[in-house]
Amino acid sequence: MVRVGLITTCGSFSGNTCLARRVKGYLEGIDNVEECVLLPHSDAELMKGLESYCKGKNISKLIGIHSYRSGKWLKDCSIPYCLILGGTDATIFLSKDEDTLSVMRTAINRASFLISFADWMVEAVTETLGDISCPIHYIPQSVDHIPDVLPKCPEAVASIMRKKCFCLVAGIRPVKDILFLVDTMDRWHGNDAEVQLLIVGEVRDGTYASEVKSRLDSSPSSQIIDPLPQLQLFSLMRECVACVNTSVDEGMCGTLLEAMTLRVPVIARQNKGNEHIITHEENGLLFKTPAQFRECAEQLLTNTPLRTSLVSSAEEYVTTFHAPKDEKASYQKCFQAFNSSGYS
């Protein structure tokens, strides 16, 4: 029996946490895998003694989510490992200093194989880091199972929601550009008091979170609330006009995929990650500027046939290209090869 270590972000509400939880379940569904142990890359003491820890726990294979955050601990590790490319690997970290790029380059090329959500992510990485020598597998993200019956949205949250509520679910950090739409929403709110932007997110950058809070304290249109348990969050999303994404860059946004699964319209800022999963006016709406966002939002409020078409196409899209059963089969196939003679 094999024990596997999965190095990841272990916060309660991040997309990587959801991915890690799914991958853990997939691997533990393989007959010869005894356990998949989640290891937080933020625990520096654990990471510095990673090999000793793994030997003591009989962990013989490692998987790292993020070629930089996990890769900096894995690149000199003698235990065989594979990497799952994170969204920030293909965006934020590629603009960092040469030391960061060197860590990513070494970690990727010493990996037994690399998993990427999409081809554009690998293209971005190779353009900066050079050719990748290890095998690459493409496994699009899926979403956690969503039950037919959801718990009610908490009363404290429901009581502040207005009739034309747009939700923005994101970790509070600069890349998410939380304030991008606030001025436009305030002006719109001046003409229609039912318009609202409700931000739901965990603080990931304290300095930026202070900036966000300071601005929202004076905003009549936009409020921020703490993260909700996943099923309650889904209930909130279902009550909204649309789910919004304002990120400067994205990898593959799990919240947008969840909204599509819930038949909630999505309005997302144009970037490579969002454009990979959204075709404008087919399964969602894309915008470049706050003014374009308002145009898209007003379309959803006034054009019922468009709204119906978007959510139907979006649901079909995620069922076809982001099915949990396909993600499960792909990860299990990769790991079975990893655990045999298929990868060194």
C-alpha cells in the first residue's frame, strides 16, 4: 500500500483547497493507495524537514500544487514527485525575479510529470521558462458535487441582499482587483437603489484588505462579507443576478464553473483564464471596462431570452468539459502510471 503526500494551500476557502480535497478523494479511491496526506506548503518547518517527515510517515510519492509555492520545497527532494500547475504559476509568478523563475524551472523539469488545467497555461510558462522536459497532462478543473437541495442562505446575509444583487466571490488580494467595479456600481446605485455588489471573500493580503475595507466603508452599492460554508455560498449565488469575476489574471476559476453548474449567469473580466472557459454571449458575458460590465449586467436584467440561453449553454459546457467523473478518471490514470514503472 502506498501513502502519498499532497503539498498545497490548506486555507478553508481557496480554490486550491477544493482541488486538493478532490484529488485526495480520487487517489484514496485507488486500491493500492492507503492514504493521501495534505501537507501545507506554508508550514516552513514541516517543509524544511519534508524528506525526513515523509520517511517517518512512509510517504513514497509527492504531489505539489503550484510549481513555485510547492516547487521550492520539492526541487531538491529525492522522493519522486509530480506538479499541478497553478493559475499564479502562469500569470503572477512569471513576472517575478530570476530567482523565482529558476525555482519554477528546476521544479518543473525535475518532476516526474506536470498536470495543467489548460494549454494556454503551459504556453505561458514555456514562453518564459523555456521548454518543459517532463511529460505534460491536461486535466481541466471540475467542481465539487452540488446537491439538488441546498441549505438556506444565512438570514444575516439574506437580510442585506437587494433585488439586483451581483456577487463577487474571491480571496481578498490584489490580483482579484476587488474594487474594479465599485465606482461604476456606486453611480448605477444612484439611479437604482436595488443594485448591489456583494463581495464574499477570505482575506489573503492584509494590506490590500485594509484598502478594500476603507473604500467600501463609503460605498452605498458594495458590501463585503466573510466567507461562507460552501453549500450556503451556493445558495447565495443562486439568489443573485449573476456571479462576477474582476480578476486581472486567472488560471481556471472554480467559482465561475460552480456558478455555471448552478445555472447562475457569469460576467467575467477578460483575461486568458476567463476567456478559456467563457465564450461571450454564448455561455457567459465578458467585459474589459467597468462601463462594459454595466452594459452586460443591464442586458441580463432586461433580456430574459439571453439569460435563459446563457445558463443553458453554460450548464451544457461544464457537463461536457468539466465533469467530475472525467477529472477523477484522469487523476487516477496519471497516478497509477506514477506509482508503477510509467514515470521515474
